[in-house]
Amino acid sequence: MSGLSELAGRAVEQAVAAGAGDAEAYASEAENREVRAHGGEVESLAAATRRGLGLRVWIGGRVGYGFGTDLSVPGVAAIAARAVEAARAADEDRFAGPPGAAGEAPVLDGLSDPSRAEWPAARIADLALAVERSALQADSRVVGVEEAVYFDSAERVAIAASSGTGGEYETSSCYAYLQALAEGKTGRETGLGFDLGRGPAGLDPAAVGREGAERATEMIGSAKPPSRSCPVVLDPTVAASFVGLLGNALGADSVQRGRSPLAERLGEEVAGEAFVLHDDGLDPGGFATAPFDAEGTPRRRTPLVEAGRLQTFLYDSYTARRGGVASTGNAGRSGYRTPPRVSATNLIVSPGSASFEQLLREAGEGVFVNDVAGLHSGVNPVSGVFSVGASGLAIRGGERAEPLREFTIASDLVSMLRAVRTAGSEPRWVPFGGSVSAPPLLIGEMTVSGS
């Protein structure tokens, strides 16, 4: 047993000694580094380390939470006393209670890359500079880079509970991205390039720069499209953004509070058959992968949308108890300071067999959307209705044509899912706003508002 597991076990013992009926401790150590480069120089290099303990206790149907960073014996005793005091002052909730028997968590390898610890600050700074440099060298029309960013994190988590449930795991992740600036007669255009991996050794800085340059230069000369309803092809990054929103709508807490457009649709047809979605907390490629969730329940693969129908929602132990079902292993935390709540793990849209070129040919005359803005603020969380700014390319005769910007796409989440006609064959992991793997998607019809 490591020091972190011993710490969690000691916290549980002290909580029970302080008067808790049941207790659960979450101990974590996290390190992250961030480098920002601009103009051939490192603008900033920051590193942070966090180590702390979160303690959840139950007294009958009342629950309390305490946390802290003083992990000495008196410090942990003080955390336990605060959590017990909070439980005694809490209102009783008939659904409150510790997670049930969790079962055996799987053993997962490869969640941590040694290069993350082996690469010193100077080497990751060189990587960020290489990302910027590659964009500037890719095309003479690229006149600058807003910023090139490298970020990595490593975390170790241990959970212990009075029920005997517990475990420990370690994980790492990193990504690099930039926004390239291309100069044209009508002004400057931007383009995003990114890559992600378990450690810096798995990143390709040259590819990140080239992608940003290509995306920026293809937008030179862009103009507003005419307003109409037409087929729309979503870039994997855009598709992933919508899937991330869908993950929130599939959380049982949103559903049980009536804050989801899918709340009354279990078992109903909510998508085209080409759209297949599951949550997989064990996928080796996902960056939310772990052997168990934030309350010790083993992770699993959960089918969400299959054959066009909504199969289930995502549950932690509290929402599962409230819904009369079993937890799907979807308790998540943003750190030791907060108690667990329902959270998607790795949301994965199953790829189809169509190449990107085949999607364009099937679209015929439409729009390829490669970027959206204001998605989270532009979606009604109850109805799912959205209208968001977008940019991309026209599709003419089944091929990419002139660049388009300053238009909106509008629909609602369920109507958009039902209109999914074809999924592309090349999925991509996207780290922004969650861990999502999505291929490009052809939407049969969507409202495009431009000029």
C-alpha cells in the first residue's frame, strides 16, 4: 500500500472515530506544466503541484464533506471533524448513502507515460517553440501565431471507504496546440492545430504547426454564405464539441432535474442509425480512462445510443439510487476539493466506413463546418435548441469549395442527431471540453444563416 492509500485509509478511520456511520476518502497528487510560446520566445513556463484529501461522510441519511491540504495526523483529524460536523447540520435525504459493493476493478496498463517525468522544462519549451516554428515555415502566407501552448499533467489517485472499497491508479496526459494567423486581401484568418498523447514523446510538433497553417490559409478570402437549409458536414473537432454537450444532457442529475432535452426519451428514437455513441471509461486511447470512478465503482463501457435509440443515462451512486438502477461508474471529480457528481468519461462516436471525400460527395451541395464559436452559451440546456456562430467551406459538386465565415448553424440536439446520415471512417480524439473521440459527421439538413 502506498503513502496515498495509507492516507485515505487513515482518514476513513478518523471519520468513523469522529462519529460518522460511513466514510469515503479521496486522496490525490497532481502535477501540471504549461508553456506558452510567441514570437520565437517562451512567454511563460508554469508548473504547479497539488496534494490534498477530500472526505465524504454519512450519518443516517445526512451527508457531509470536508477537504484540506494539511495531511498530518492532526490535519486529517480536523478534516474528519469538519466533515462530520457538516453531516450533522445537513438536511436528511432518503437517497443519500455510501456507494454499494463495487466489485473488482480491472487492472489497466499504459495510463502513464514516463516521458512526462523525464522531459525537463527546457525540452518541453523547445517543443512549444517547434510547434510555432513549423506553422511559420509551412506557408509564406502564415504571418504569425497567436500563441503556441504545451500542457501536461500527471495525477495519482487513491480511494478508501469504510465498506472496504478502495484502490489506486496513476495517469498522465499532454497536448500541444496553436492558432496560426494567415494574411489575405480581406484580412487575417486563424487556424487551429493540435495533438495529444500520454507524454511529450508522443506528440508531433511539426504536424501541429502544419495543421494550424493549413486551416488558416484555406480560410483566406472567406465570405458569408447565403441563408438556406442544406446538408452540413461537421469536422471531427466540431462533432466532438456537440458530443460533449450531449454527454452533459445524458447525465442522470440533469435528467432527474428536468434539465435535459433527453429527459423523457429513454428507449425512444433520438438519432439516425449512423450515429452510435457509448461512454467507455476503459478505452486505452481515452484520457478519462481509469480502473474505477471517483467513488471507487469500476469503470465500464456503457452504450448510450444504438440503432438510433437512447439506451440509458449515466449514473453515479446517488442518482442510481434515486433512479432505482445501478451506477454506471460515472462519478467524477474536478479534484479533492469537491464531492463527486455524474460525469461522462470517454465519449466515443463509432466511426462508419465512409471517407471524408465520400461524405462530401454525399452532401453534394452544402457546407463543411470546421469551427464553431459560443457553443456552450448558445445551447438551451433544457430544450437543446442552439444557434451558434460557425466558419468553414462551401461544398459544391461534392467537393470542397470557397471558404465561408460569419454564419450561424441552428437546430436542436435531437433533430440534429436524427438528421445524422453518415459517420466518417476517421475518428479523432479531441481534448477540449472533455475526452471525446468523433469522426466527421454528415447531417442531412441544417439551417445555415449567412447573407
